[in-house]
Amino acid sequence: MSTNELRPFSYVVLVLVGRGGAGPHDLVRMARQGRIYSDFAESQWYAEPKRLERLGYLASRKEPGRTRERTHYTLTDKGREALGEWMNEPVRFSRIQMEPAWRLLAADLVGEKAVLQSLRALRDEIADLSARLDVAEAMAHAIPHRERYLLLNHRLSRRIVQAHADWLDEVERELSFRRAGRDARRRSKNP
């Protein structure tokens, strides 16, 4: 197998196609439910299975859909072998794009008040992700052969979401405390 053929996202698609197969619309749905794991563009979920089929890792067939035929992909032997070889590679710590951390580092350039205002929007997304995890956990039983693994992943996701919430609390306390101290010093100098 050529290492140039398969990218990290390729393996994600192969794993999600899994035993029973999946169509691109299924992949998009699964990605939305498990958004904490990755954030790929919807178009990639349609393009990558086609590419993997051309390379021989997936096979496809047409199945009836609600309004038109849908493509359903299944793993080929080559796809299963690729997953086995992937398991022989050591896993590395996930790279995380931490936009909130980059925004905090801009505080000396744009001011702490602007950073706090920007970061507060993260609260709504944290609540949304928590709600999505509630749904995903409730639905895990619908895939019995993966339920245990899904629930383990959901627990990791909850920890990541909670770590963001805890970090945001800390940043707000720290920056608000410093601002309150500066404001108090200014008031004492200018009674």
C-alpha cells in the first residue's frame, strides 16, 4: 500500500464505512453527531469515498433512496488490510487546532476585554456539543457492535468539552480579576 494514497481522513472514512457500509449522507450524519472528533468539510465526505473506491479500498452499489438512488459504499479486502496496517502504526497525540488559545494570546494586542467578549461565544458551542453528546450517547445502542467503543469515545469527548469549559472559567476569572484590580487602582488614584 502506498502511504501517499491514504491520508488520515481516508482512515476515518474507512472506519465509518465499517462492517455494514455507508453512503456519503450517512458519513455526513455520523460526522455531525461526532463533531468533536473531527471537523471536515461536508464536501470531503462525498469526495473521499469516491477517491477510495477508485483506489480499490471501497466498493459501491446504488440503492433506492427517498427521492433518488443513493450510493452505498462497503469495505473491500484492500480496505480491511489498510485498516490492519494502520493499527500497526503507533498512534500519536491528536493535533488540536486551539483557536481559543490563539485568541487569548492576542490579549496584549487587542485588549483583554475584547478577548473575553470573543471567548464568551464559546459557551454556546460548549452547550451545543454537550447536547450533541447526549444524543450520540443515547443512540450508541443502535450500533451494538460498536456501542462500547462509541461510549468510550463519547466519554473522551465529554472530557475535552469539559476541559474547554473549565479553561474558559479560569480565563474569565483571571482576566476579570485583573481588570477589576486595575479599575480599583484607577479609582483610588482619581477619587
